[in-house]
Amino acid sequence: MIQGIALRNILFSIENKGNSLWDLLEDVSIKPDELYKTETTISAAQLGEFLEKTTQRLNDLRIGLRIGFESPFSTLGMLGQIYQSCETYADALESLKKHIGLIDSINTYDFEIHSNGIHHITRVNKSWEARFPNGARQMIEHNIGFSVRSRREYLGREVKPILIKTPYAKIGERDLLEDYFACPIEYDAQELCIVLPLDMLSWKIPTANPDALQMYEAYIQRLKGQRNIWTEHTKQHISQQLKSSNPNLSLIASLMNLTPRSLQRRLTDEGFTFQQMLDDTRLETAHRLLMQPQLSIVEVSESLGFDVQNSFNRFLQKKIGKTPKELRSDLLK
């Protein structure tokens, strides 16, 4: 799961290079207007499929790296304000580790302090990478440029990596990373690691404001408490899988790297069951598809994961007391 605002920023950065990809959102069941809402989240499957289609459309396996430098940290909104209000870079790192999951819960982010510098580590989700290898690369390489750009933005001074380790092989005699960074590059590493100077820990953040930091932290905690993160995530995965399968608890749990029992428990904690999520997603999708008169009732039924049309008929009769034909008639009035 990733914040919709982050995907919107990627689209803007690509558009600045003369390429519009907004039409690809429809292919992954994302409404463009939704990306302007702070509460919008994108599922791992939606993001992966979108990034795969992006690399195909642009025929560019390094687009993530190219646009990473153009992603302003301020677009992260409230989270950006938190880091900019910390007193030192060390404080910002602690806040980053605590809140990064609200931006991107697909990959894992961490930092380690070593004698040769601050190691900023990004570990890709292996099951997600297996499904979307090109998409995963865009996320990882985008993070290189974005990490440097964001720290320049809230520290207000030049930031130069000491070393970059990338999990990918070198491309060509001189890789694009070598053109972008005047530092050693290690290829085929286990994970992405950007090493920054150790003395950065004590660097002061010019915009530091303890009162503002306290306010932003409180707001973020309320936001985390109000959002049904697992419910949102589950519905997004179900919506994506409806296109090609009949989603069940085991399938969706595996896509979220959970056991069925763990997923059901987390949904229960938010006041829902998996069956409720499946039924609600099917009903919402049925309304959207039935408003497209070019689609037959059989096609709509298949798109919702029903083996036979009679199952679709019984589902709607149980939920809203109408047949598909009756519901379509009401929607198209």
C-alpha cells in the first residue's frame, strides 16, 4: 500500500518530461480524482501493475531513477512537515523510521549507523518484486534520487552520498548512477543502501519548530488511528483480483504477505470480516460496470468473479433485492 499522493507526484514528474500516463490509471482501477485526496491509498498490486505498464509505454527501465530527483519532499504533506520540524537530522531519521509505513508499506526502510557513515537501507518486498520486477526497480531507483533530494530540501544544504549500493547489475560501460552521483557505486548488492556522511547526524534543520513537531506528531497518530488500513488494503487487492480470478481469503492474504488467520484478525479489529469486504467490493464494482451499456450481463458477471450468471443474480437479489437487469435499468435512468 502506498499513498495516492506519492503516485500523483510520479505522474506529474513524468508529465514534466513530456509524457502523460493518466490514462493508464483506468487500467488499474484508479480514478485520477482520488489521487488528490490525502486519505487515498493504492494497493501493492495496483502500483506494481501501473509501474510495469509505465516502463512498457515509455520503453525506459530507468524512469524511476530519472524522476527521483524531481520529487519534492513537500508533496508528502504532513509527514514532510514532521521531518522539517525536527531539530537535527538524527531526530528526523527517528521520525522517518516511525512513520514511513504510512507512505509506503510495500517495502521496508531502515537506517544503520556505522563508522563509515549513515546507511540508509531499502529492502524490496520479494513477493511483490517477483510479480512486478520492473515496477519494483522503479520504486527502488526512484528512492535514490528522492532520498538525496528530500534531505537537501529539509536540511537546506548540499547532500552528497559517500557510497551507493544497488541490488541491480550495471548497465553499459557507464551506468546512469555513475552519471548522477560522484561517488563509488557497488552493483548486485543484497539491498539498496545509500551511505551518507556520519557528521550529518548533528546537522541542524533550519525550520526546526518543537511546538509544530508536537502538533504534527499528534495529528499523524490520530490519522493512523482513524484509518482502517487493513480494510482499505484488502478491498484494493480484491478489486484488482476480480479481473482475473475469484478472490478468496487465502489468495488475498498471500498477496499481503499474511496468513489467512492474521488477515481475518486484523479485519476483525477494524470491525469487518473478509466476506463483508468481498461483498462490498463486488457490489461497488457491479454498480460501476452495469453503468456501461456496452457490457453484457454475462461479461459483468464474469468480471466480478462469478462462475455462472445465476450466482450473480442471487448475489444482487440477496444484497439489494434486484436482478442485474433491474439494477442496470435504475442506474441508466
